[in-house]
Amino acid sequence: MVLKAVLFDFNGVIIKDEAIHRSLIDELLLGENLTPQGRQFWQVSVGRSDRACLKELLKLRGRFVTDEYLDKLIAKKAIAYRQKLEQLEALPIYPDVVQFIEQMYNSQYKLAIVTGAIGSEVELVVKQAKIGMFFDTIVSGDEISQSKPDPEGYLLAIERLNKIYPDLHLLPSECLAIEDTFAGIEAVKAAGIQAVAIAHTYPFHMLQRRANWTVDTFADLELDRLNDFFGGAKSGDEQLA
């Protein structure tokens, strides 16, 4: 077993924008004459796609909407998201993430983003952050039918990488995925991929038992130790602390 690809979640891993998403979801709910509920947001939204989030939040309030209506809400949120980012002096990119991405790229790993965010939001950020050239593919929330914790997005990323590189013969066991939420970690492990949890959204101790590795920051994610794990084909889980 060798490490061939590193797969990144987006919100909460590359960009610190959960608070922005929460405020925009709240605004959408208010526009539907519904009162936002903070606890429900964390229960049904974090780590999931906008579509899954809005559908569940509306359902909990007795609203059952069509896919076409959800499309309109999501498009409205996407416009507001762009406007929010344009108002910021600098993108809230996590410290050390760009350096880590560059390190993985220079080490010849194939890189992908797998996210529930819609493609236009991801493209906006990677363009402004000047990191788009490092990724071979981006699987966004508007390209999949099932949100995390379903593994569909991760399996699609592997499929795409194998199409881009026919000689790669990439297997899930040869991938590493970096996530920050419970739903994301579940999706990674359901796909048969090794999971790194980064304590951006939840405390270290809440993630530690769910992932193969847990770190506080990208600076703590040591490439040599990862290579030792994959090269040595150890069994069981190990924690990077």
C-alpha cells in the first residue's frame, strides 16, 4: 500500500467560512418567515451540502419544497456568499494550508477537493487564493446526488483521477482525505479511505476516536509519518498528536 492521492474537504479545511455559511442560511430562513435555530444548524448542516442542509432545516419546520425551489434558494445563497467574500479584506484561508497543499503537490501526489459546497463557490475561493493549479479535480455538491456522510463524492474523485491518469490505478486504500466534521469523516471511512481529522471545527478530543489521525493544524501533519504508515502498511488506527 502506497500513498498516491490526498483529498481535501473545503469548508472548514481550506477556508474558515462556517460562520459565513451559517449567517447566510439564517438569512434564507428569515426570508421564508422562519426563525433560525443555532442548535439545529450544527445538528443537520455542518459537513453536509447546502441542498441537504436546507432541505432538512425546512423539513424540521414542516416545509417540504421542490428541487426547483431548493435550486433557487441555493442560487440566492451563492450570490450572497460571493458578496460576503468580496467585502473581506482577505480570504479567511487557514494558516499553513497553502504551504501544505504546495508540499503535497511538489511531492507528486494527486490532489482533489471533495465538498458539499457548490462549484461556483469553490472556484471563486481557489482562484482568489491562487491554489487552483494544484488540484487535478474538484467534486462539488452540485455534481453529486448524495451529501456526506455518503461516500459518493469521494468515490467520484477517485474515478475521475483514474480517468485523468489511466496508469494510476488508484484505490481508496491509497488515498488520504482531510476532514473537519463527523459527516465528512464518516464519508471518508465509508469510501475505504484513510481519514485525517483536523480540529478546525470541532475540538481535538471529539474527533480523535473517529479518524485514523487527528491533528490541530496542518503544521502538525507530518509527511514522513504518513509515508511510514502507508509504506509500512500498518494495521489499525494511529493518532498524530
